[in-house]
Amino acid sequence: MKAILVKNLVLFVSFFVIYSIYFNVKPSDWNGLENNPNDFINAMYFSIATHSTTGYGDINPTTSVGKVITSIHMLLAFLINIL
């Protein structure tokens, strides 16, 4: 149980950092960041929604790179939680 929590935390923090950087470097690659693209709260929110595989759709990638990163995050979160 502890190992699963640690893996989830490491995965969440890793992608939170990736999204924080990506949102600030290329905000035009994401729908839903028009109002405040430099806000780390958006990165945390998107990371939580993606990590839990909820995916509300209010922030979403528009480029292939963003879609690949998000897909990898979803798959890794899913695999960690079922294994």
C-alpha cells in the first residue's frame, strides 16, 4: 500500500512540474489557458484531473506533443493504480 502511494506521489509531482513548465513555455498549445496561462494552479488542477483520469475537458492539449505527454500521464497513473 505504501509503495503505491509513493509511486502515485512521484508520478503526480513529476507531471505537475512538466505541466508547470509546459504551460509557461507554450500556453498556445493548450485550450483553456487563455485567461491565466502562467498560473501554477492550472498545472496542479490539470495534473490532478489527468492523474485521476477524470479529465473534465476544460483544459486540453491541442498539439501532438501535449497529447502524447497527457496520454503517457494517464496510462502511467492507470497502470500504477491497477498493479
